[in-house]
Amino acid sequence: MTPQTDASIPSYTLNCRMSQETAALERLCQVVRIRGFRIARMAVESAGDHLDIALTLEGSRPIAMLQSQLEKLHTVVDVALGQGAVVRSRSA
Amino acid sequence: MNGAQHILDAFHRHHISTVFGYPGGCIMPLYDALVDDVGVEHVLCRHEQACALAADGFARASGKLGVCIATSGPGATNLITGVANAHRDSIPMLVITGQVPSGLIGTDAFQETDVLGMTLGIVKHSYLIDDADSLPAIMEEAMALAQGGRPGPVWIDIPKDVLLTEVAAAPFAATEQPPSACPDLTDAIHMLRAARKPLLYSGGGISLAHAEDSFRAFAEASALPAVVTLKGIGNPGKHNPYNLGMLGMHGSRAANKAVDECDLLLVIGARLDDRATGNLAGFAPNAKMIHIDADAAEINKLRTADMAIRGELNSILERLTDALESKPLTIADWQKHCRTWHTTGGFSAADNEEPLAPITGPAFIRQLSRIAPDDTIVACDVGQHQMWVAQHYEFDHPRHHLTSGGLGTMGFGLPAAIGAQFADHSSTVINVTGDGSFMMNAQELATIRRYNLPVKLIVMDNQCLGMVRQQQELFYGNRESQINLDDNPDFVAMARAFDIPALHIERTDQIRRGIETILAYDGPMLLHVAISREDNVWPIVKPGASNREMIDETRRTSTANKEHVA
């Protein structure tokens, strides 16, 4: 998908817990990309059998659509959306 | 048992008796284990893509898990189109590939590819096994995942050393999942009763959920006018008086009209695909929508549902049927309107009375539909012939119509027909294909011959890529580009080279004899049907346009300006 060029694109924070497995992060990032979002920030912490991933995402599509697609991943345990969308200026 | 033997053990425990594959270096331990195995029939196709598509056809026709096997590197990459095809149509499939030995992964070893990485977007889930003891549990989990919920392909990539390692873990015993509770349908039933012009819209999710019978019972009890997607063809049954047929880009005028006019759309097991809805802004503009699906991610994805119901389709349909049987809907006027539209705007193709006239695609398919036995399975390829089958063949069951809906994979039909014939040895299986599609997996004629499968092959040959030519004619100012196939091989001679008898027809008066001859023949046979290069599929909605803007033969237009075709 073509990167967003709009000056004001909604930004979201999304916290995801998924099982430690081969290609876990690639799987997550692939879904984020193909569903139309850009990763602005990503922090990953290993917690035993799980990975806790905090994402800041930008995209103009409904974030609920991405959330439901991530929840379908077999190894995703939980997806929590941060409070409300923030509209950020890309040029700021 | 070593890893390879554990795989076969899992097949036995799950009653998987047919797999499609092609051997090679890193998967050789599994093929070695097959030598001593009894109970699993391995079907050797002639290309890995055909292995995956045959497993897909097997799964579609049987409702069971399709299994395909290949080696690492090119074996695995050749599977990709077939696996993507299964993914887009939610077909339950288990894919097993060999991988280079664990210690060589990441060293650019011979026939090494990062198959896990390159297939992430076309699988429901995937594994690279790094511990032989995890193999039994992963096999069990993979088979359950592939078939559970919304089905899909699950890929297990297994390094060669894992296949050879003695596995300490015992075979894994799966636990039965309790059935999910049926959601509350009270409000949905109220909405149905309040609607004056309700319309039933069903798709491939019905057969994926094994809900064919409960859907049929609901369609009959509700007497709702019904439209179907390409993958939903056959859901209502061919004798349902309110079945308006397929909607969408090549749907019937009646089906698209009903969608346009309805005030409630009851969507069951369908995902509102763009080829079905056309431009969403103009889709069902007067309707509220109840969306019932097994996959929560499909609900509200493209259009917000007024009522969303996620759950197991059988239990939902049975509850709806009970409610409407006890108190039927009162929609007689709407039913009458829809039946009138079906009479005047349904698919129709007059049989040509002129015996020497050239054969037209629709007339041929209508004759085929009348002559072929009721339990015939038709595996299509992709293109004009695919749409003529969807429009003019009267299917009575969705598993009788095998078509590549989501991916639109040319070359699907022949291997899918092979898979279907292995799934059902007694039914007639016909591959209806075009000259373009046929050449994409024509090597599988050798597989048909090897196993003496009585598959009937019908090649509708217009000596071009007809669907592309049609869109170039209508939407690109008739500027033909790279669609000419008039140097096709002699298909009759080609079939005979594979020891498959073949027949050529080109006139209307030869249709019946041609069809009857191949159906009567005890074994595989090819019918080469010459059709006009200029025939188009009507009606058509321009890609991206609203379904209201159907173009039919009488309103045929060509735009001079080049426009984007999705």
C-alpha cells in the first residue's frame, strides 16, 4: 500500500500480547502493513512465553478493522487499543 | 518413530487417506516413510502448484482437509499460488514442506528459501519446526486450526533433520472443543418481520460451515428472495422459486435489481467482496443489513451492519428456521416483484435453432447443465467460461461448483477436478476451461492418465484471453494488447499424446452429441469446443462502478478513454 501523504493522519496506540514463536513480529507487522497502517513506534518486551508489543500506528482506515484482523492471528493473546485517536500533523 | 513417521501417524489418526505431493531433497525422509505406509494414498502431480490446487479441489468437493506436500526451495515456492488460492477462499488445507537441515538455515544452502517469511500473508497460520518433540502437538494443532472457525491453509515447514530425528513425545491427543452457544436472535427476527422487502444474500461461508442443509431449510421456510455470490452458487438449490441467482459484476439484472430495491439485506456467510457489491457507495442503498458470519473480522469490514451476529452458522440458521416456520413472513408482494424480475431479468440464453451456427458459450453451458447428471461436479478455470458456468449452469449444491473466487487463479480447474475426483470416485467430474487457463496446468493430463481418472475436460477455445479482450474492448477503447492465442496447439492431438481421447466440435448441432459422447465414455475424455473470439459475457458492470450501471448487449458501449480496471 502506498504510504500516506495526507497532512493529518490519525494516530493510535495499540498494545498487543502474543506468544513467543518463530516470526511472531513479522506476522504482526505484515498484518499492520497490508491493512493500511504505518508503524511510527514499536517497543517489544519479552515476558516469559509472551511478547508484549506497544505500537504507535498511523493510518486513515478504521483502527477497529486492524484490531479484529490482529485478533484473528492464532498466536495473538490480546489486543488493546489506547484511548482515542490522535490526529497528528506529518509535517509537525 | 521419527518425525516423518509421526506425520503419517497423524494422517492415520485423522483419517486422511489422500494427499497430493511431489518429492525432492529435503522432504525425502517423508517419502521414504511412505514406502512402508499403508493407508495413505499419495497422488503424484506433475507440478507443485497442481498439488496445492488438487488438494484445494479435494477439500472443496469433500468438505474435508486437503493435504499437499513438497520439498524446500522451488517445491515450496511452486505451492504458493495454490495455497494463496485456498487462503482467499478459506479452504481447509494442510501444507507440509521440507526445509534444509536446521544447521543450514540462513546459510543460503541449496534449495533453501525462507518459506515461512514469504508465505505469512497467505496462510491462516504457519510453523517452522525447530524441535522434533514439538512435531506431534503441532501436527494436531495445525489440522484443528485449518478446519476450525473460518477455515484456511496452515503451513508446516520441517527441516530435514527433524524428519529424521526420533521423536520422544507421544502422539498428541486433541481435546474436543465444546460447541459455542447460539447468539440471541430476537432482534434479528424482529428486523426480518418488520421488513417489507427483505433479501437473503449468501456466500461461500455456508458450505465452509457445513451448513448447506440448514441453509436450504431456512431458505425454504422463509421463502425469502435470494441472491448468491460466486461461491454461494447452489446454496438455495435450483428448485427454489425465489432464487435470483448470482449478483455482482456478471450477476443477473434481477439479482442486482433486488439488492438495489430491498429494505433489508440478510447477509449470511459472505464478505461483501467488491466483485459482488460493485461500488459500495451505491450498494443496497435502501437497506438495513443483518450480517451473520463465523469470522468477526468480516463484520463491519466494508459496510457497517445494523445488526452483527457472529457465530456458528448451523445453530443460527436452525433457530431462524424454527422462528419463521412457526410464524411465516408476509412478503407476498415483494416475492411477486422478485419473481417478475427473475422472469424478465434472469440469465437467459436462447438455444440456437440454426444447426450450422457457431457455438456460443452460454448456449453450450445450458445444454451441459441439462444433460449432465445431477451430482456432477464442475471445476472451472478463470475467465469468460467461468462466468458462463456461474450464470447458466443450474447447480443444486455449492460443493458441485468449484471455482477460484477470491484469487481468480487461471489453471485452477484441471488440478481441482483431479482433487474432486479423488474426493468422490463415483460422481461425474467435469473441468470446464478456456484455452488460456488450460495451458497453465496442462501437464496434469499426465496425472489424469496415470490414475485413469474419468475426468471430462471441456476446453472452450476462443483463441484469445477472452475476459481481458472483452474489458479491452469495452473499457480501453478496443485496444487489444497481448490477448491473442491463435497459435494454440492442436488440443485434440495434445490430449491424444497423453493417451486421452478427444473430440472437436464447432457447430450448434454438434453440442448434444459432443457432451453425450464424453459423458458416456468410460474414462477421461476431452471435448474441444471452438467458440467465437468476439463473444462477451453479459451483463457486465465496469470495475469500480455501481451494480446499477450494468452494461448488457443491447446497451453495449465502448469508451474511448483508457480507464483503470481493477
